[in-house]
Amino acid sequence: MSAPTPETAESSDRARASLEALRTEIAKAVVGQDPAVTGLVVALLCRGHVLLEGVPGVAKTLLVRALAASLELDTKRVQFTPDLMPSDVTGSLVYDARTAEFSFQPGPVFTNLLLADEINRTPPKTQSSLLEAMEERQVTVDGTPRMLPDPFLVAATQNPVEYEGTYPLPEAQLDRFLLKLTVPLPSRDDEIGVLTRHAEGFNPRDLHAAGVRPVAGPADLEAARAAVAKTSVSAEITGYVVDICRATRESPSLNLGVSPRGATALLSTARAWAWLTGRDYVIPDDVKALALPTLRHRIQLRPEAEMEGVTADSVITAILSHVPVPR
């Protein structure tokens, strides 16, 4: 691979600095949750989508809104409910009496960053309306495909503890998400920080008043994606990723292992993480760092393993400890 020109290197460094500034900007609205912030940035770099899982009230929605405000991106929110129709997401044809013609009324999916709140509360028919948008970056209404804007990211949230009245996402749709990020309850110090901000007048609905400003734009994101695409991957790293994914297919604790699509996703996220940390090549630690969020939703536990307290994360962690690391 040829060495980057000084202009290319300067553009890459400038884009990296802009994306690193996101942490500071988002921290003005969200206390803690650095891993989730990093995961969202990695997804943007890889043109992927994110599933955010956490109990209500841990700032999942605020996190996505703060990211959009920091990146100068358009964002829309859809509250998924049992009566939500596919056209409520994608848009529909509306009859105009003045022209006696049908015109297309875009749905909320026509945005840069779509927050799909509680996606597991809507029936499969509406869930699947997102599939084409997520995979093909377009929606088809009345046989006409309509392209979505770029960048386009779906950040879907779900509650992991409430199952009544929910429709679990099928494996085929889970596999469309690049990352599954867990948003935990804050530590005691972080929770004190949250309450202190609210006592001082912080309003989560007014990010502008909180001082959140755009620190990067679509041009920075495009330059970053170009730099990530040039991040080199050795044959040893490629083999390491494949060995990890093949080990999940042989695990006695799993009914379903990671597909080749999952292996491709792990390679992509590792490259993005390597670039974010300042390298133009991938090392095994990059793969390990992104293995859990990239793979945890792509495997299926056996019922007997679940009864014994085995989790997806524990299976992946055990595999990482046993698969030989390239030197």
C-alpha cells in the first residue's frame, strides 16, 4: 500500500481531531457513557446502524440527540408503538385535490440520524419496513425507489427488562445492526453529576442552551471514512477475525454462531477503531476491543446455557481468551 501524501495525512488528522472533539461536546449533555459514544462514532465511520439497549432513563435518547447536534446532522425520532404502520416510518403517497395527482410525503426515515425508540414495541411488519432502509439506503413506495440522505444511521433503542407487549427482533433483523451497545446505569459519581446539572438548570430538551455546538460536519465524516478505508489489515489479522467467528459456530453454548457478515462487520469496526486511536493499521487489540459490541447480538444461546447463567458476552470473552492471538 502506498504511503499517504502530506495532504491526505493532514486531512485524516483534522477529521480525527474533529471526531475526538465529539466526546467533549456530548459530555456537555450526557455524563459518562463513553463506550456508547465511541460505538456511535464507529458506526458512522462504517456506515452501520446501532442497537442501544438499556433500562429507561439512562439517556439513550439524549445521547443520540447530542451526537446529532455535535455533528451538525439532521435527526428525527420515531416512537415505536403496536399501532405504528410501515408508512408512518417510510412515508406515503398523498392525494393532492388541487392537481388531482398523488405526491410523495417523506416519512421520518428521510434524515441523517433516525432514533427508533423502543423498536421492539412495534409488530414485525413495521420493524421490517426499516430493513430496506438500513440495508439498501433507500425506501420503495408504489414501486418507486427513493434514496435516503448520506450519512444515514439508525439508532434503535430497546428495554432489556420488560417483555410484556414487545416483539423481539428476529435474527435476520438483528444482523442488520453493526453494533449492539449496552447503556448501563451510571456510577454513583456520575449520577451525582447528573443531578447537579439538573439542579443548576440543565434542560435536556434544549441542547443549545447547554452549550452543545457542531464540532464536525459531513465533510469531516467523509474524510474520516476515506482514511478508515485506507487502514491496512494484515493476513494474520484477517485470519484472527475468521478464527474468532468460526469458534462461535463450534461453541457448545450456542445454537447460532456468527455469520460471514458478522466477520466482515468485526473487521470493519476494528479498522475504524484503529484509525480513531491514531494508527493506519489494525492490531489484535483493535479486534478484541470491538468484538463484544459487534458480535453479541449475532449469536444465539442454547436454552440450557441460559438457564445456567451463561450470557452472550461471557461466551465471546471465553472465545477471545482461547483463540490464538497473532504475533
